[in-house]
Amino acid sequence: MTTSTTTTATARPRITGIDVVRGAVMVLMAIDHVRVYSGVPAGGASPGVFFTRWVTHFCAPVFVFLAGTSAYLYGRRIGNRAALARFLVSRGLLLVLLELTVIRASWTFGFDYSSFLLAGVIWMIGWCMVLLATLVWLPAPAVGGLGIAVIVFQSLFGLAGRTLPAAMRSWWELIYPNGAELVLGANGPHVTVLYSIVPWIGVIAAGYGFATILEGEPRQRQHWCLAMGLVAITLFVVLAGEKLGLPSDMPTWWRLLNQQKYPASVPFLLMTLGPAIALLPFADRIPGPIGRALATFGRVPFFYYLLHIPLIHAIALIVWRLRGTGIDNTPFRTAPYVQIADGQRWELWLLYLVWAIVVAILFVACRSYAALKARSSSPWLRYL
């Protein structure tokens, strides 16, 4: 029986496919962050550089979407909406704090906040969790519908921002980009808003509503996920195809895949979430050590995230030293925004070699932490 504050606690087996898909996008995420420290640009004219960046576009949408899905499933497991809301608020604020402290220090290996602050993906997920806590009192399908509406009509937030007074317009950048510059104080640091709240609050809410499908029988779940994924892919092709007639020097298929990520456009989200949703019911069938490794990463996602940035940063500095190019930590003081001259950038084979080494080290660490988390009863481990 459901009340206003409590839902029936239900003992359900963990959905391995969610861990596998989440683990897969985290492995892809490491490619992009090695790319940052290699100096390779975010996309380019060669197919290798283009797809090195493009495959990592799946990371943020899938991770945020599944964060909403996991929140719903966790709420069903504990059977208490008030407890779920408290957890989302506390964990969300913790993520915001860590983004501005530990994660920023990991990116830059420095503590100078005088000129540069970054509102990155963890900052965004944290605030989305806080906002999601206010929505969990609604029926899950209503939350999902609201999320889809925010995604589809996100441009309205841009229009709203442009009508605000200049002093307020800069702060609206945190909600949705409107071209204003956000500076803290007269001479304070410039805040780079990489991930605004909209449309990502829509993505996490859509993932929350989507979770109700995963409560069905396996065959029914497979049917709905495949249908929803294929519909999303079809809509992407239709919407993205409308722009193919515009003049461009890029090949047709590049233009189709080259969608706007900041802020995440509707075609961008359809392009990335569609395949992930369609493949989700089949993810737990990935055989052998690959499937087990991806599931291990997916069970401890935030531990992976906190560890992978300083690890990549440290290994990159060693590689730069071995290459003898004279590059020290200076270009990385504003990471992930890095500018390195074309002739000094890593070759792609080196980028992927370092990525493989990083993933191997992370697997050992994540396997140990996942085992600790499984046998520990500490409530604090839920936050990492």
C-alpha cells in the first residue's frame, strides 16, 4: 500500500544491465579525459580524432539518465519517499562540494580559485539530484513526462534568460546558457558553466520515470526498451536530417553525428540515449570478463570518477616528461580547458595506450572497493 510518504519496500534483484551500461560509458569517459591531457582537440578533421570525441558523447546523457533510474529503484528498495528525498539532497550537495574542491584540484593539481571555477558534470548531477528530491512525491510517470517536457522545450529557458536584467542574466547561465558572463564579485573568478541545469534536470527526471519499465517481466522490459530506443533513434535521424541540406564542408555522416552538446540539444540526447535504452535489456548478456569488468565499474561509479581524474593527470605528466617536450603542469591549470600546440600533441595510439593502462589500474581499485562495499554495512558507503 502506498501513502504520501512511504512506498512498499520491495526486495528486487539488482539489474545487472544498468551496471554494465553505466560501466561502459565510464570506460568511454576515460578516453575523453585522457584526450584532455594529451592535447588532442575535442573533435577534428580526421576520422580518428572525430570519433575519439564522438564516442564519449554517450557518457553524460547515459550516466545522468541512469542516475534518475537508480534513484527510483533505490526508493522502491527502501520503501520511503522521505528517506529517498533526504538521500538525494544530501548526496547531491556532497557532489557539488566535491566538484568545487577535490575534483577541481584533481583536474588542475592546484588550489588557486582566483581566476577560474568550473561548473562541471558532477556539479550538474548534484543539483539535479537536489531538484529531483522535490519531484519524488509525484507519480514516477509524471516525473518522467515532466522531464521529457523540459528537454523538448528547453529553448524557453533561454528566452526567459534573455528577458532578465543584466545583473540576473549572468546567474541564469547556471540554469541555461544565454551568452552572459558569470563572474563572482568585481574582481572574482570567472565561472565556466560547462553543464547548465537545463536540460539535464529533464534527463534525470526522464530516467526516473523510465525506471518503472524495468519493473516489468524480462520479456516485457526487453520489448519496451527496444521499442523506445528505436523510436528515439528514428526521431534523431528525422530531426538531424533536416539540417543536412545546409552548406558545409563536412561529410554527410559527420554532420549527422555532429550535434550540439552544450547545452545538450534534443537531437544530441536522442542520438545518445536511444541506443543506450535499446541495448539496456541485452547488456547483462555480455559474456565473460568484459561483462564482469563493466559491471564492476558500474557498481561503484562515483569512486571510479573521483579516482580516474588524478590518475590520468599524474600518468599524463609522466608521459609528457618521458616525451621530453618540456611541458609541465602549466597547461593544465585550467583543465579540462587545455591548449597545446599541434606539433606537441600526442598521437592517437599513445592516447589509447594510456587509456588502456588507466582502465586496467581502475579495474583493480574498483574491484577491491566494490568488494568492500558489498560486505560493509556502513551507510556512508552509499555516497561513494
